[in-house]
Amino acid sequence: MSYLVIARKYRPQHFADLTGQEHITRTLSYALDQARLHHAYLFSGVRGTGKTTSARILAKGLNCHTGITSQPCLKCPSCLEIAAGNSLDVLEIDAASNTGVDNVRDVIINNLAIAPARDRHKIFVIDEVHMLSNSAFNALLKTLEEPPSHVVFIMATTELHKVPDTILSRCQQFEFRHIPTDKIYQRLRTIADAEKINIPDEALREIARAGAGSLRDAQSAFDQVIAFSGGTIALDDVTASLGLVSAKTLGDFTEAIATQNTSQLLALVEEVNARGYDLRNFSRELMAYFRHLLLIKSGISTAEILGVADVEVTRLQKLAAHFSEEDLVRSFHLLAETEKEIKDAAQPRFALELGLVKLTQATRLQSLSELIEKLSALETRLLDGNGGASSPSSLPSASLPAAGKPRVNSFTTTPTAPAVASKPKAEAPTPNDWDDLNLPALPQLPKMPAALASPAPLKPAAATAAQALAPPPQWDNEPPDFPDLDLSSDGAVEDWDEPHYAARPAVRKPTVTPMASRAPVMSGEEVPAICRELETRKQHLLVTALEDAQVTYELGLLRITMASDDVWAKRLRDATATFRDIGMHLFGQPLRLELTFNSEVATLIQNEAQSRAAAHEQAKQNPAVRLLLDKFKGEIVNVRAQTASGNA
């Protein structure tokens, strides 16, 4: 007897033997047991998932001599002939070889009226039915809709989208799913035990993974490995014979990426290339491995869903700890781009190496949310250090007074004179000690006398003798939190025994100079100034909106009268913050908006525009203006009426 390949030798003969399609076997078994039979079935799904096998089992259940059953006897002539593929009443048609309407007419339509030769039903099994031509499908329509009572159609296809809807609506549809890797492994283990093949679980799982959801592909790969190694198979035999990248190698690559070990990564690429692996297929395998890591990171750690062994799940969990979900998604996209580049690259190895090095660099990137958090924290520290702090400890160290250095207060940039040295009872505090002094907050200081506007620098005091101080200037209002001290004598500071001031260095009262003010906007020029500021800020649409409205300014209020509440009015309302900022910039106070609507404003604006145009034309007629325009190549921007004093 000639050798029979594993896929045919161990082909399921009962619905119970079918692997990974429980939802279909349950439905068809109940239909057979209850005699609720349809006249047309359509099986769809990827290759090697059991479509043709299910069609044969269904045919056995319909024509078994024991009666219609979900458990055919497998001993009667009908069951044996169907299993061998030579039954007269079960016709298997390859639609890829019989695509035309003539083939359908000769093989199917002309035989419909003929009763079964021996069995209960005449069954037509049409494989790859999507290959039929449109004319052939049209010829089947009437037959599929109302076939003779003894005829059953069972059709199978791997491309359901190519079957016309008119055919689909006349059939019961069953979709065959990808078979989980763990179930393929269990089926292969049963076959290995029956064939007395010595193979470890990890090697058998690699064969199951090579099937990619197809049991027939996995069985064919198992046949190939047995031919390569014989009765004893090791993991290296599987990877060598099938050209697979083992899970251990993929884990080594991932570990090198996680630790950013570029030299080890390139050495592994050399190893993969030396073994003759297809680099594009390798990149796909690595993408699948990163998909496993992402599932682990998302909380899914069952071996059935991952399709790997339990030992490999433990390693995946350890590797996933090195990555964040953002890192894994970013790495997956980079691998997808690398796979595309390998396809078109003249040197696929170079493209793979470059893509893997990019992966090592991608793990160093920080997410946008982390950067935003760091910027927010930095902004908070800067704000806390520059204003509003209630204690000196919240200020930057540069703003704290140091002994022997001029103090710069927050009111002026003019340094005050250093404190006069006396016989201190304690060492002067350092900036870090100021938190313990419980100093009261300084109130708003009154205006200084003119005599202190430019104080003369004082000479530094000697360490052994105190220098006499001139009488302090008279303040308009003495701050309530400064003690009334007479500093005209040397002993004034020494004899003052206030405990919380004993270690505090003498500090002169700060001088206040007025803040430099911005050049004021001339009265009547507020609206043009606002428009110019909008142009500076690239807010051209807001300028256009103001040009189509009547605009007046009065004490921080910008009154805008428009013809209707349209998109321009909405844009102005949305720009409230911009106008408030412009008001602070130009006038030192927020600029408020007041929008009103008047249907007559369009006429007023048009009249104003005509008046401005007439004024421009009148100005151009002036000889002096024409001379200036010709001499300096200028243009007239604005024309204002001459006042009574003669100023334009």
C-alpha cells in the first residue's frame, strides 16, 4: 500500500473529530438528528479549516444506510464510497476546472431529474464555487431556489465576497474560523502519539504555529519535519526544515531591543541571515511577537489566546515589563514600515538592520503626556518662584539676601546700601535659615522722599569699629511692622533684645521707583492701534470682521455694531481672550467687547467707505501730497480732517 499523507490519513470521519469548528458541527448535527435539512449549504473560510471534510461528513449523514444521522456508521457501502471519493450519488465538482455555463449545464442541470442510483439523496459538492462565471451562477439560480426533493447542494469557497448575493440568499451559510494554535497542537500531539514520533512539546508548538490557523498546513509541515528528521525530532530540526524563527530567537531580539543593546541586535541579524531565513517573513514573526507583548501588557496572559506555550508566557511577561503600551504600539508601526521597506529594498538586510536600530532608539522616547507633565511642573515652579509666595523659602535662592551683598527688592532694580556692620551677637543667617525667622510680610511701602532718590554709596564698615549713621530720613507713614529704632548710636542694635530680630541683619527700607510705562495710545487712535496689533499677531480674519462693522472705543470697552449675527460675529465672540490680552498690552487694562446688531449698519459702513475714498482722492489732488508720493514711492494710509489749530 502506498504511503498516505498525514492530512488524508487522519482526516476526520465524524463531526466530533472536526477540530476548532464546534459552532458548525453542533448546528449540522442537530439538523441531521431532527431532519431539519436545507437544500443548499455554503461553507466559507480560509484554507485547511475543514470545509470539504465537513461536506463529506454531511453527505455521509444524509446517505448512510442506517438512516439520516449525525453519527454515520462508516461501514456501509455509501460511507465507504464517500470516504474514498467514488460514490455515484455524491458528485464532487471542482469549480476552478469547470467554470463555464456549459460545464454547469452538463454536470449539474442535466442530472437533476435523474434519481439517485442507490442512496437517499443526490448530493453535489462544488468546491471553490467562487470560480464559476457569472453565466454559470445565473444558470444555477433557478435550480438553487427550487431543486428536486432528492437533491442537496453543498458549496465551499475561500473567497465569499466573490459569490453573488443572489446565490448567498438561497443558501445556509457557515463560516469556518481560524483554528486556535493550541487546538492544532493538541491534534498534532494525537497524531504524533499514533505515529510513535518522539517530539518535544516546544517543537510541536512551533509546527502548530507554522500552520497559521490551518490544520491541513500544520499537518503538511509535520509530514515535512518527519521526512527531515525521522522518528526523533528536536526543536532545531523544526526550525531548520521549515525555515522558522523560533520563539527563543524572537525573545532574544526583543530583549536586545528592550536593553538597547545594538551590538547584540546586529549579531542576531547576522545569525538569522546566515540560517537563510526570509527576512520579510522574519519581520512579520517579530510583529506577531510584539503583538503578544501588547496583549500581555493589556492584561491578557492565557496561553490559549496568545497561542504559545505556558513557558513562553512567563518569558513574555518578563519582557513586557520593559515596555509601555505606547512603546509597543510605536514598535509595531516601525516593524510594519520595516517590512514594507524590505519588500522593495535592494539590500533587505540593510533595511532590517536600520529598522531594528530605530526600535532601540524608539524606546528612549518619552510620551507626549509625560512631556506635558514635566512642562507643567516646570511652569508651576517658575510661577511659585517669581510671584505670590508668602514665605522666602518659596522664592528662588538668587532673590534671597546674602550677607555683605546689596539687596535688590521687588519694587526697583536699584540696589540698596549694605547693612552697617556692628558687633553681632550671633552669626548672620544663611538663605536657608530665613524660613525659621517667622518674618512678617512686607506691606505696600509709601512714596520715598526725594532725598533718597539717588542715595550716596556708603563705605564698608570696619570689623572692629562701628560707623556712625546719619539720621534716617523722615517717612510720610512709617510701616507698622518695622520697629521704631534709633540707629544713630552704636549700641542701639546691640541693646535691642527682640529675640526674633537678634540674628537678623540690619536692612534698609527699600527704595521705590516708578515702573516704566508704555507709550500711551493717542486719543481717537485706539481702534487703528487695535487693528495694527491684530495684524501683528496674524489675526487677519478678525481685522476683516472689524472692517465690516462700526467700531468705537471708550474706556476699555470696544463697541462693535454689525449688520447681522453671522460667522464674523461668532469669530469675534470666540476671540474674547485675544482682545483682553491686546487691551492689557496697549492700554494696561483688559479690553471688553460689546456686540450689537443693526441692519442699517451696512449702509453706514458703505457711506463711511465712500467718504474715505473721496478723502483719499481729494488728498491725491494736493500738489504737495503728489510730490511726496512720487518722490518716496509712498501711499496714502489715512486721511484725517484738519483741526481748528491747524494740526491734521
